[in-house]
Amino acid sequence: MTAKVVVLGALDTKGIECQYLKDLIEKAGVPTLTVNTGVLGESYFQADVSSTRVAELSGTRLERLIADYDRGKAVEAMMNGAIKLVKELHHKGEVLGIIGIGGSAGTTIASAAMQLLPIGMPKVMVSTIASGNVQPYVGMKDITMMNTIADISGLNRISRPILTNAAYAMIGMVQGELPKGEADKPVIAVSMFGVTTACVTAARGYLEQRGCEVVPFHATGIGGKAMESFISAGMISGVLDITTTEIADEVAGGLLSAGPERLEAAGRRGIPQVVSVGAVDMANFAGPDTIPEHFRSRRLVKHNPTVTLMRTSVEENRLIGESIAFKLNQSSTKTAVFLPLKGVSALDCEGMPFYGPEENKALFSAIRNNLHADIELYEADCHINEESFAIAMADKLLTLMEATHNQEEL
């Protein structure tokens, strides 16, 4: 079977729009495969994969979903069926890309199927909820969300140009050729924050000069989750985890936690890693009025109108250090830890609002006292943003990667 663009939607309520997308894509010479996820009524046109088949793939019957008249149950069943279908098609090499259309239910179904496809495969979701919080639908994947502005109910002067743009976006993605890169380069994941940018920039330059491809991840919670997912997927050769600030948010209750599994993927995958303590001097909250009452006497910095930073305490730094040590102690890979004794962020140095020798002492002592002896620990009498510190970490990572490579060849 020739690879095709999957056009996925409820053809009982969104059939006109799906037909419009299908016709435009096929007119450009790109084959399509239509999938009906509707359960409410007659399909506007005959799909290549019927809603009956999608329901069967989820382990139920369409007649049962109709009879139960349970919207939540129906959405879940069609979502699971769509996921299984797209997974099977992709495994056979029959998916060029996927385009979906829908409201909250349709977006849930289509985006769930999109999320299992690899990064780089074209994914377009035309959705009535694209202007809101799309994180649950996009997840860690490169899904293009297109806002419908008006509701999806027929073709009109608002919906027609939006659907046209969506179709041509998909056509362009499918027909465009990715410029030839240097796929043989080792890929390095680096965590960064605004207050550790100088360190990351110096380390990135050093690694790129030595033939590596560097992928920075913004340590804002979702960035850390994305980095961990890339590592878990086996897409990363080495990890330079300069900015572990998301662990500070996890400990202190800030908004940018990456979850309890942050800093664990590299150890599980056996990926060489060099870890530091960038920006653990701060936890992140929204506007000043959102700071919990018991934190309002703490040192606070208004980063911008929507972000307020709170200096982590001595006790929180002890817990952060213990957490970092505990996680790294579980590692099955070559690991090194670097501690910048003169400050962990741009706000943590003499004259700056988060300068905290006592807090840092608690952090460093907790790591020093709890880290297993077989994990290399380097303590540098400098600030994290000094070039010498950045290059030392980058150089150490290259050494660990080379040692791992040599060991694998034995």
C-alpha cells in the first residue's frame, strides 16, 4: 500500500470539512486515507476506514457505543481505536502525515493518534480549542495546531480559508524535502534557563566545534519533560544537564516542575551525563498576587508581569541536593557532577538578589554527603556562568561519551 496522508475526523458532523481537506490534498497529487471517528449519525461520505472498524480496533462495537449514548465512553473508544489504527499504518510505512479536524472530542481523538508518530512526520490539527491550553493535546510532539476561529459547521468565508491553509500546510510538509543534515553527528541534550544562558552558550559552542549537534531544552517544566522523553526514546547521545531548576520547583512547590521523574531518563538508558545545579536558587510562580501566603516574606524577584521568582531556602536546598544525589545514584551510566561554588545562576552572585552562601552550602553539602563514591564529583571555585566552568563540563561529557563508545565496541 502506498503511504498516504491520514485525514481523520467525525464524518457525521465534520464530513463536509473533511471532504474539503481530502479534495484539496488529493488535487495536489498527494494520496489520502480517510478515517471516520463519528458515532452520532450517517457518514457524509464513505471513508476508507469506517467508524465501525475504528470501534472494533478499540475492542467494542459501534452499535454498543450508539446504544449506550455515553459521550465520554464513545470518545475514549474511538480514540483508542484511532491510536491502534495509526500505529499499525505507521508500522507498515503507510503514513505520510496526518491531519485532523474537530472540537474538543475530535481534537482529543486525533491528537492522541498524532502523538504516537515520530517527530518530523507532518501533523496538523484543525481545532476549535487551538487558542487555549493545548499542552494536553500536543504533549511532547511537533503537532501544528490551527485555530478555526468560528465553530466547525459547514464551509463559509471564515472556515474555507482556514481549511485551505491547513490542507496546503499538510501538502507542503509532505512534499517538501528536509535539507540534508549531518545525521552522523552525536546529539547532545542541554538544559537551560535565562539565568544560565551564558554557561549554556559557551558549552554549546565548545561542543559544536567538536562535531556535536546540541539541542537546548528550556527548563520550564514542559522543557524538562521533553528532554527526558527524547532521552528515553534513544535520540540523545549525551546529556549536559546544566540547569536542574525544575527539581527546585518540585521541592518548593513552584509552577515549573517537570515531575518526579526528572533527571532519571539518562541513568535508565545508560546515556553519559554531566549534571550541575543551575538555577536551583529559585522556584517559579505566576504574578505576585499568586504567591502562597506563607511564602510572601521570602526573597522574591518580579521576573516579568506573569513570573515571580522565589529564592529557595536552606532547607529546600538541602532537599534539592539530596534529590539530585538520590536520582543520580540510581544511574547505570557514566555520570559526573559539577558544583559551581560561587553561585548557581545570574541572580546568585554578590550584589544580586538571590546571593545565598548559606543556601548553597546546604545544597553542596547534601550532594557531597549523599552522592555515591563511584560518581565523579567536581567542585569549582567559580560561578556557573564562567566560561571555564562551561567548557570543563562540556569537555568532561565528551570524555564520558568516548569512554562509553569504546566500551560498547569491546
